[in-house]
Amino acid sequence: MSEPLESAGQCAVPALVAEREQALLAPYAMRSVESAGREHAEAGHRYRGPYQRDRDRVIHSTAHRRLAAKMQVFTGELGDYHRTRLTHTLEVASVSRTLGRALRLNEDLVEVLALTHDLGHPPFGHAGEDVLDECLAGVGGFSHNRQALRIVQLLEHRYPDFPGLNLTAEVLAGQTWRIEHDAGASPLLEVQVVEAADSVAYNTHDADDALELGLLELGELAQVPLWREAVARVRRQYTAIEGKELIRAVLHELIDWQVRDLFDQTLARIARHQVGSTRDVRAAPLLVLPSEEVAGPKRELEKFLHARVYRHEQVVAIRQRAQSQLGEMFHGYCRRPNLLPPGFRARVADFGLERTVGDYLAGMTDRYAQQQHEQLFGGK
Ligand code: MG
């Protein structure tokens, strides 16, 4: 017996999955049976729903594995305590799923959106992104959000019949919204949850990493209102803890407090705007937002991290070195395209030399980029 097709405009959803979603999800959650389907027609799966399949495709992708060796804020040479792009992604997925499940949203869709959100990051984090954007200015520039779409639509090769991962329209639309924020309609709540979880995760873990690396002192953070309030909340339960014990308790409280706040605020907005379907979600203003009580102090923490961590001299020095390396490599490969691997050389005719070099560089891990720079372009 052959399975029904999943194609544009429809998804084949196993009864098991459709019934489960019908029983568990809120009326404003996205259901697999409402999916707009995939670009290329494929047979459905006996027991996995379309968003589960999307999640599995992203997990098995090359780009996902390479996130393990791409930096978030701090490079591998600073130690091995801090987050990589992969562990950041997993923390975002964890926070997103917690919030998504509590709001009775489609957790499979939430998860694949979280796993996809940073898939397009080049080596060396935002420093790498900025230099590629400059190098590619003549052909449309570079952004990690757009690159994630290129990866899942074009660059990954997993199937003989089509390029890319052939993800559902909802995952592509969610990632597209990250690029064009004001497209006239709000994104699905599953997309909004991931957007909110991203900053909860990075604000907290960047503070943690910076403390552990000694770039920040606890006393400095204690001046930041959001941190100070989290300390006060922890102190109500544990009056005497200090040092690392205190830091861990505060980090835990920061995440839990922000997620509780998002949960309460979102439910209140859903009620206020009488949201009862995905159509209502699209017509309503953004719903997954923190309260003003949290949002203001959260912005302060972000400003603090920008000034004190992201512009820390050690971080800036690494950033400058990474930028000059990637820039040299970009121009080097453009001058000598024969240095590109055969698969990429074959793409030049379709996508042009610059974009192809950009795709190649963006796919590299930090370590591989450094090695290639040393071998091919004159080292340090
Ligand atoms: Mg992120």
C-alpha cells in the first residue's frame, strides 16, 4: 500500500498524529492537517507527522552538526565551558518547547523552528556574518537568517529527487519572518515562541559564560536591575548561598521567571484579542511578549552585555582576527576558484562565483576556516 503524497497545499498526516494534535492542542495552535505542504511532492510517513519529519531532517543535516564547532560569542580557544552555536540552539529549543507545550502549541513545529533559527550562521558568529555581508554587498549581501533558508532549500543534499530538505511551508514561512519582520501579518504562535525564547536563552547564557571566563565580575552584574531582582528572588529561598552556587540559582531563576512571565502575558493577550484560531493569530498583533515589568530591565541587561561583553577587548580582538581571515579567504577563493572543492566549483555557473564562495565559507566551522586560512592563504 503506498502512502498518500505530501505536496504544495497539503500534507499527508497519519491518523495517529492528527488525533493526538486534535486532542492536545489549543485552538490557536498550528495543526499538521492545516499545513500548506511541501514544494516537492513526497510520500507521507506511516506514523510521523510532517513537522516531526522536518525536525528529523534538520537534526540529520550537515549544517546542524557543524553548529557544534561554530562559536556563539566566545571561540573554542577561550576554553570549553561556554556555549557553542549548537548548545545555544538546544537551549533555545528547550525553552521554546517548554513554553510551546505550556501554551498547548504544536511542539513539533516549535522544535524544528528552534533548530532551524541559527542554522545559517557562518564561522565566527556575528563577526563572520558582518564580513561576509560586506564581501557579498554587490550580490545582495549576507545574513544568517537568509542563509538558513538557502541551506534548507538549496544547499543540503539529502534526497535524489530535489535539492534541500523540502521542509513544510510553515517552517519556511517562520524563518522568512525572521528576515522580513513586518510582512503585514503576525507569524504563528509557534514562530513567536521561538523568537522570544532565543533572547531569554542568550541573555542568560552569555552572562553565565562571561562570568565563567572572567570577562565580567559578579559585582558588575549586580548593578543590572534584572539580575538584581533575580538575586532578590533567590535570596528569599536561599539566604546564605554565594559564588557559583548563587550564580547558578540566579541563572535558573532568570530563565524560569522570564518564561513564566511570557506564559502569563501570552495567555492574557490571547484572551484580550479573542484569539481562537491560527487565522486570529495572524490578524492579531504579536502575542508572545514579556510584561513591561520584565521587558524594560531585560533591555537594560542587553545593553549591559553589549557594552561589557560583546565589546570586551578579548572578544573584539578575536572578532578582528576572524574578520580579516574570512575577508582574505573570500578574496582568495574569488581570485583562485580552482581551490574550491569540485561540488562548489560546479555551482558557480548557477549562482555566480561570489555567492558560491560565500556559501562555501559560511558552511565552514571556526576550526576548518582557520585551517584553510593557514594552508591556503598564508597563515596567521
Ligand atoms: Mg539564536
